Amino acid sequence: MRINPYLLEDGRLDGVVISFIDIDEVKTIQQQVYLINEDLKKSQEQLRRLNQELEARVAERTKALQKSEARLRAILATTSSIIYLKDIEGRYLLANRQYLEFLAKQEPEVLGKTTRDFFAPAIAQQLIANDRRVIETKSVLKFEEQIPLADGSIRTYIAIKAPLLDEKGEVYAICGISTDISEQKATEAELRESAERERTILKVVEKIRQSLDLKEIFQTTTQELQKTLKCDRVVLYRFNPDWSGEFVAESLTPGLSPLLNNQLPTGWIDTCLQETQGGRCRNHEAFIVNDLQRENLTQCHRNMYEQIGVRAFCITPIFQGEKLWGLLAAYQNTLPRQWKEGESRLLTQIGIQLGISIAQVDLFTQIQNQSLQLQQAKEVAESANQAKSAFIAHTSHELRTPLNAILGFAQIMKREPENKQIQQRGIEVIEQSGQHLLTLINDILHLAKIEARKLDLELRDFILPTFLENLVAIIRLRCQEKKLQFEYRVLSDLPFMVRGDETRLRQLLLNLLSNAVKFTQTGKITLTVGYLKDFFPKNPSAAPKTAQIRFEIKDTGIGIPPSQLREIFAPFYQLNPHQSPREGTGLGLTISQNLVEQMGGKIQVASTPGEGSTFWFDLAFPQSSNSASSLAIINHNFDITGYTGQRLRLLVVDDLDDNREILVNFLTPLGFEVIEADSGEIALAKIRENRPDLIILDLIMPIMDGLGLTKVLRNSPLWQKLPIIIVSASTLPRDESLCYEAGANAFLAKPLNFNKLLRLLEQYLKLQWVDKKGLTLSLLEPELTQKNIASANEPVNLPKVAELNQLLELISQGDIRQIISQVTI
């Protein structure tokens, strides 16, 4: 309920008005009004906060824009690149400081203007064309633009141009950023030029390596240099001994007069270089002039270069060792030229290479001349050596022929059991004297082989202790004859079987031991053998760490003066020149030293005059893989009385009756039927008539010799497998090779060694010998099986002549690997 007063017009209370209102509805309205007011307050507060945040963001964004603008202005002001904005009409909207400086303009003078206002028409047209491509493609494009400067130089820029698009996607402006890459382009150009210079040097060096023709080298050099330097002319100038000179090579552009052969219209007169004797180039200095008209040169220099119309040049010296050989020059005729450091360095390097090439050619020429002289001397020496070898071979043949008879009959007579003692002694003297004479002949032949380098080792297995004991027995007898003491000392447990050249080792030791006996009148001879380590029992560490065996011969003889210790190994040198020829030829030590060296050692000697001498050498022997039984070769040739099986027929062919008689007397008692022939023609007839089982054939006979007969037999199918043994007083390797080439199965040297002959007969006739006791025996090594014997009966299949010549060439070069490769093919 609500009570309100009712007042009159004069303000007096007239009554009251009592109103009754539904309070629930009012309260609801009031509540709603209150809530609306509260929401309104909140909205106003939110609006106030949003206004504050917006003001803060606007202020922050304003600051950011100010900073961004400041950075952009700083970039535009400090960057080294040119930055600008243009509208689509090409008018400048913005240009940074670098662009203004490049154009040498102020900003008001540039804004609103176009490219045509600042650049030459051709340059402006190219720049505008690039802008249009960006507008048309609406793409960011990159261009390389060259712009000339006021001083005449040209700068190169990399320009990146981007379109600016509006909200409709249309281009309304272009932003350009250009970076100066002139230095980079110059560096690239220098690198290309440097690479071209290096290629030029390589081409010249390659030509120098490929050729020794100086004319060809010089021409290639001048052509390559002129092409690389792009100059008018490149020349090579050579000094004469009087310091005058001449052009020896040139390369020039068309239209210029050649300097070669003095083809200048005015002629070439060289006075300046002759007067100055090469000028500054003698001091290894390059002479560079960029502009002859501005250079302060002597008048003689000006006159010299005016003759050939030179405006600029670069000259470098060419030295052959320490001698100034000549000059290498590059000339520019029409305009001045700023010679680059790389160009000067190129000429200097080429000059050095040419100097080396000239020295090489000069050295090669000297070597060629020396080689020619050496070849001529070699041919003379070979001719003399061949004459000497032919003489020795002939003399050897003539000496061996009578010796064959002497020693052959001596061996036969020794087989006779009824010989009296005095007869036996006479036979022994004859045989010993013949053997001594044969030894002297062999020594001379050995020397010839040593000088011709044709003495080869024949390696085979042998029993070392037995070998030494047999050697000791021989020397002990010689010592007893002179009443000398002999001691044999073995310091080590030596290998039972070794591999080496038994014959050469025996010859070597006998030479040294015989010399010891010869030059010792009283006292003692000592042979000591053992491993090296056992020669140093008190100081084993001093011994070499090898498995070599030392052979030492010590005597108490006259000794050797120190001044003669080297000379004793010279050929024909004799310590006592008054000794009789029978005491030796003076070749023993020469041959011995060569044999030791071929075996891989060296003879050493120590001697004191009046007290004696000691000779020693060290050798390495590979141990044999064979057993001892494989070397049990029975030397029973004088106990043999015959052979098992049917009687065999032998043909002996020799033009000398004595030689045939020796073989007949030796072979007939053994049970062979021996047929004789004194010529090759008669031998052919007897072969057809008697069909022998084996032929013993002399090499040298009149008309048809042994080689001719052998070839005839080998060309006939009937006699291709007939065993042929050729005998000869010639021991030259060439003669032996010819025998095998002709088809012989074996070769024996005269005087004949009957033991070797018996072995060959056993091998090729497959014999089994019978001795005096009726026992059968073999003279061959057990490893020579029937299969090997069968193959040995076949004619030797020799290599072709071309293959042998190739092997000979490889041997002369010492190319072991290629020799092995060739042999095993």
C-alpha cells in the first residue's frame, strides 16, 4: 500500500490518496533493473579495459613501426647494394644513398625521373627491358647488368628485381636491389686466365717430354703463348757467342712481317743487345715495358724495338745452366698494354722449362755421341774378342785332339792287368802330364769365358763331407811329397747333402790349396771348414747371422807383400815371375775369384811376408731335398766288363784314325760290335747297311761334318730316334748349342771322359752293366727313371730363333722376372 497526500491549488492538504500495489511484481522489476545496472557497470568496465589495451597496442605497434622504419632507413643508408623503387611507368619512388652516390645526384633530382634521364640510350633500353619482364611475369627475377662509369670503366651488378602487388594482385611498383660483383668477375677472369696459363705450361712441358726436336718445341711454345696472351707476336731469340743473335721461332698475328730469317723490310740490326751483352736479362731479370713512348729507354733500345713496331713488351731470359742462352719475348704492336703479373710469371716459367729442355737436348746429343763412340769402341773390342776367342778355340781344338789320343790310350792301358810296375808308372806319368796340360788349356778357356761372361754354374746335389774328404786326400798326398804338415779341421756339424756346383767348388779349393802347397817350403797347411758362427767362439755376437759356410786355407809359406794383395787376382799375374811355366799360368786366382763371386761370395786374403797367408771365402748352400741314396753314383767304369742282353752295334765316325782306335779299343772289350767310318758320306752308307743302335760322331770333319750328318739323319723318318752322341775338341758353348739344334742327343768334349761316355751309353741304350764279379750295376743316378731315359732319347725340341733372341736380350738387360715369365710360357 502507498499513501500520498492530496493538495489543493493553494497548497493546502485536501486529503490523502491511498493506493494498493502488487509488491511481488514490483520486486521482480526492481530486481531486473538492478541486474541490468550491474551488467551495464561490468560492460563499461570491460569497455574501459579494452580501450586501454587498444591504446597500449596502438602505442606498441607505433613504436614497432618506428623501429622498423628506422631499421629500413639504416639498411638503405648503410648497405653496399643499390636499392630503389619504381612505379610501373618507370618513375623512381625511392632511391637509397648508394644509388644517389652512384648517380651523383640528390634525392629530389632522382624521384619522379626515369632510367632514360640518367643512362645512355643503349644501357637504359636494356635496364627498362629487364623491368618490363618483371612486370609481365609478376615474378622475382635476377639479372646481370653492366653499367659504364664516367671514368670509362664498366661495373657489373647482380640485380634482383621483385614486383609489388596490390590487393587485386596487380603490379603497382618494382623493388630493385643491385649488388656490385665487379671484383668477383675480375677474380673469375683472372682465375680463367691463370688456368689458361697453366694449360699452356702443361702443353709446353708435355711437348718437351715427348720430343727432343728443339725446333718443334720452340714452335709449339710460341704458338701456345701467343694464343694464351692474345698479343701480337711471341718470339724466341738466341744469342751467338759474340752476343749477336737471331730469331729462332715466332708466332704472330696476320699482317705482321716475320722476324724469322730476317724478313723485315728494313732488316734486323742487333746492336743494343750485342753491346750490352744481353742487358739486364743477364741478371735473371724480366724486362717489362707497358708503353714504349712513355718509358725512359736508351736510344739503342728504342731503335731496336722501333724496327719491329713494338709498343709494349714483356721479355724474360732463358738460361742453360748458368749461361744466358737467349730471350723469350711477347710483343704488343698497336696499343700500350698493362702486363699482368700472371702473364710475366707465365713467360718466366716457360723460359725456365725451355732452359731445361735445351740442356736436356744438349745432354742427349752428348750422350748420343758418346754412345756412338762407345758402340764403335765396343764393336772394335768385340771384333778383337771374337778374333781372340776364335784363336783360343782353334788352339784348344788343336791341343785337345792329340791329348784325346794320349789320355785315351793311357786310360785303356791302365786297364791291362799284366802291366809291369815301371810300365804302370810310365802310364801314370803320361796321364798326369796330359791332365796337367788339359788343366792349363781349361784355365785359358775359363779366362776367355770369364771375359765373355759366359761361365755358368751347374747346380746339382752332392755329399759335402765326402767331397771334402776326397779333396783332403789329394792335398795330403801333395803335402807328403814336400814333407809338409797338413791339418783338416771341421768346426761345425756340416750338412750331409747340399746343392751347388761340385766341379767348380773343387776347382776353386784345389786352386787355393795348390797355391798354399806351392808357396810353402816348410811348415803347415791348414784347411778349416765350418759355419761362420763357429769361427768366432769367444764372441758369437760378432759373427754374421747367416747360415753361410766358411772355407779357410792357411799356410806358413813366403807370404804376400801388402802392395801385391790386390794384384794377385789379376790375370796372368805371378807372385814369383821366375817360376817355371809348369808351375802355372797365373790364372788360378783370377778364375777362383770369379767362381766365388758367381757363387755369391768373395775371396778374402790376409798375409804377412815371411810368415804365411790365409785365404777364405763364405758360401751359402741350399740344403738338398734328395736322400743320400740318390747320390750313390758308382764309379766302377774300370771294373765293368760288359753288359746284359743281346750284343749292340755302335758306329764310330771320326776322320782321325787315332780317335777311332781309342773308342774301338775301349768299347770292343765291353762286348759292343764297333763299326768305323772316317767321313760323313761313308757313315751314311754304313748306317743304311748296318743299322747301328747308337752313333758316336766327331763334330769337325771335312766335306760333311757332324752337324751336317746329324741334320740328314734327323730329316729321315727312319733315323729320327737313333741316339747320336757328338764329340768335339771344341768346348765353345755355341758349338755345343749347334749340336743340340741339329738334333744330337748328347755332347762330349775331348779328351773323352770314359765314365761320362759309359753313363750316356747306359742312358740311351738302356743298359745294365756287369762288373768283374758278375754283378749288375748302374752308373746313373737313381732318380733318372726309365720314363726320363725314354724322354731323353727323343730329339731335343729347341725354342725358335726369335724366342732365343728375345731371351738373350732379356738376359743382357738383367730382367729376371721377364726371363722367368718367358721361359715358363
